[in-house]
Amino acid sequence: MSTIETDYLIIGGGAVGMAFADTILAETDAHVTIVDRQARPGGHWNDAYGFVALHQPSAFYGVNSLPLGENRKDTHGVNEGLYELASGPEVSGYYDKVMRQKLLPTGRVTYLPMTEWRDGAAVSLMSGEATRITVRRKTVESAYNSPVIPANHTPRFDVAEGVRLVPPGALPRLWLEPERPARFVVLGGGKTAMDAVGWLLAMGTPAEAIQWVRPRDSWLINRTCTQPGTEFFDAVFGGQLAQMKAFAQGTSPEDIFARLEEAGMMLRIDPAVTPTMFHYATISQGEIDALARVTNVVRKGRVTALTPEAIVLEEGSEPAVPGALYIDCTASAVEVRAPQPIFQGDRIVPQLVRVPQPCFSAALIAFVEAHYEGDDAKNALCRTVPFPHSLKDYLTTNIVNLMNQGAWLGDEKLGAWIRQSRLDGFGKVAASIDRSDAAKVAVLQEMRSTAPLAVANLMRLAAA
Ligand SMILES: Cc1cc2nc3c(=O)[nH]c(=O)nc-3n(C[C@H](O)[C@H](O)[C@H](O)COP(=O)(O)OP(=O)(O)OC[C@H]3O[C@@H](n4cnc5c(N)ncnc54)[C@H](O)[C@@H]3O)c2cc1C
């Protein structure tokens, strides 16, 4: 068995592994080895459905050293007037470029694609040959929170013979078929289902030909409140202040979401239905308007079986339409994985330190690894922010999020790094405002002074 020596062994070359590698290379003289069972860097983006796109602006996604996109605003479509969202192929191409133009040219990177980390060795999927890797500093388990996507997911319901169930990635290939299905039944209530319905509508499918099985409705972040340009200061920081006040004054998770909707930060597809789920999906009002055109929505819990006669659900059934095409959007991108400490001796397990930003989080973790001593000090700056799976979880998510933010504000070195990081979208907007603009300065000050009240109230509600 051959042996390689490296300082950091990074298992996984997805967005998290790449953001970590980029910053650790910039901040230290370390050598890095990236092992990935896929043929290209970028992880799940390489296998996503063809019409996938970021749901946040490209401006603060990716790695710190290379911008993604051109920071332009869309002039057409449902994202009109807002900053560009990279398409899936664009994100894949970006990571390829990061590897070829940023990481490999340092001369301090060994990249092993089509190689699986298995039983303590890197095993080539092509030759079967194993390589032992001697790690001088740490192993970075970057794929701990890797998402489950339609392409690598198995439905958790029965599909009878004669029923046609496809992943969303099959939709753009329908032009190859002599006839289009009589009805499209989209299964799932998350962002993938929204993308599939949005794509069907954008391609001219009549809204009446779409049936949407939506077990739960979701609160959705209004994308206008996530824009990187100073012209969006009022939406972004007005929204952030409203959020801080909702945290400080809200009486329950449901009340907090109602306040956020009132402030324009949260959206929902159906105003008659109160959402019970929140996974930080981000959407524009244009998308909401389009999705709301589909009114044949089935809310009878999750699908348990598809037969030629019926859609069988947890709380009843619906008659099936002959010739229907079922689109499986039931993969849960965000599985419930227990949060764990990020720095664990000779292991680093990157997770969110700011929600919902995996790239920023991984880069910040690398910076902390490079410049601070001891796991306790590092973990104190990088508390793991648990991803919410219910509205109540959102309280704890934000308590930890705010605690991390507070710890960073109090640390000069880290604060300076955050201010220069392209992945810190909103910070740039705040830093660029004219300090003589009293109204804007007041918003930022009020946010800061409300933060302790927000944490205290969230803690009280979480304990209740
Ligand atoms: C449709 C969709 C849209 C999204 N949009 C956004 C967005 O707009 N903004 C945002 O911030 N986040 C978004 N996300 C969240 C997204 O999950 C993260 O941005 C990020 O891409 C996740 O990267 P990752 O490195 O954790 O996982 P992955 O992309 O899954 O990468 C993990 C890599 O590790 C490799 N790997 C795992 N185990 C091993 C092993 N044992 N040996 C070798 N290799 C291994 C895998 O092959 C894979 O390449 C989106 C997610 C989805 C599904």
C-alpha cells in the first residue's frame, strides 16, 4: 500500500470541504489532501436536477478567494430586480475552477477524485488500490451534513407496477417523449418540490394539470431581505432589526413567525394555511405568485403508496389520474443529524456556525483552526448551530447563532477576517453605509442593543 503525508486530510470536496481547504491554505502553510468519491469537486451540485439553482444570491456562496458570478441583477423571470442566483451547472463549473485555478496552483494540494475514504484508507474506485494517508495535523470530516438529494434517495413509500415515478431531473428530458403526461403530481413540500412546480409552470404547463401533494407548508425567507447591495439596506437591515425585535418580544415560535411575516421577512405560498415547517428555504415574491397558481393541493400527510388507482397518504387517499407522472421531491435535503462539537482533538467536523450558511461556516472554522489554540477556545468561537426541524427548534437555532455572533464581535482578529470575507454578505452592506446617515446608523445600533434581549427571550421561550 502506498502512503501520502499531509497536514489536513479533508474527506469530501463539496462546498464545505472546498471552503475549508481554501481558507486553511490562505491562512497557513499547510499541505492539504482532498479525497472525494466523485469525479469532480462541488459535491451534490454535480448530481442535482438540471434546473436547480442557488436560492441565495451567488455573491456570498462558494469559497472566500474566488467570487461566484458577476454580482449582476436579474432582469427577467421570477428573480427580476434581485441579485443573480447561480444555476447548478454554474456552481459545478465554479468549483472546478476553484480546484484548477486556486487550490492546485498553490502546490500544497493533493486531490484524489473517484476515491473513497473507507476503513482508514483512501481507496480508488477505479483501481481498487488503497493509499494510506499519514495526517500530521487533522482529519476534516466535511460531509457530516451532506444533503440527501433526489439523485441519491430512495422513496420511503411503495410504488405499484404501472405507476410512473421520476426524480425532478427527468423533467427536462420530457421533450424526448412523443406525448406529455396528462397530469403531473409533485410529491413533497420542500424547496425541490417548489423548484419542480416552478419549472413546470415556466415551461408552459397549465396550472390545472399540476397536482401538488404537500404534507406540510413551510415558512420561506423573502429573498429581498438577503440581498448583498447597499440599495437593499432597508429590506435587509430593516428585516434584521424586525427579526431581532420579534425574538425579543415574541410570545411563542408561532408568534415570532407571524411577526416576521408582518415585517415582510417571511413568506408563505397559501395565506390560508399556517406553516408548521421552516428549513431556511429562500424565495422571491415572483416565485410565490407563480406557485400559488397551483390550487390542486393535497394535504393529507405523507404518501405511503402509489397505485394505479390511488395516491395513498397517511391521512386518507386521493383518486389517481390515469397517465399521471409522479415527481419524487421527497428527499429531505436536511436530515436530522445530531450536532456535535466541531473541534475534537485530531478531528474537525465542520457544521453550521452561522445559519443558513455552510460555506461561510466552513471558511470561518478553517480561520479559527489556523489562528487559535486549544479545542475549548476554538469551540467557544464555533458553537454548532443546530438546524431547525420544527418551529420550536428555531428558538435554539437562533440562540446559538446569536451567541456565536456575539463571540465574534468581541474578537478583534476574527472580526477583521469576517469583514474582509466575501462570504459574509450582509457585513459588507453594513460596513459600506455612510456613517453620517443617522437613520441607518440607528438601525444598526438598535439591532446591537436588542440582541441581548432577544437571546434572553428566546431562552425563556425555549425553556417553556
Ligand atoms: C437543491 C439545494 C439547493 C441549495 N441551495 C443552497 C443555497 O442557495 N445556499 C446555501 O448556503 N446552501 C444551499 N444548499 C445547502 C447545500 O447543502 C450546501 O450549500 C452545500 O452544497 C453542502 O455541501 P457539503 O460539502 O456539505 O455536501 P456535499 O455537496 O454532499 O459534498 C460532500 C462530498 O463528500 C463526498 N464524500 C462523502 N463521504 C465520502 C467518503 N467516505 N469518501 C469520499 N468522499 C466522500 C461526497 O462524494 C461529496 O462530494 C442547497 C442544498 C440543496 C440540496
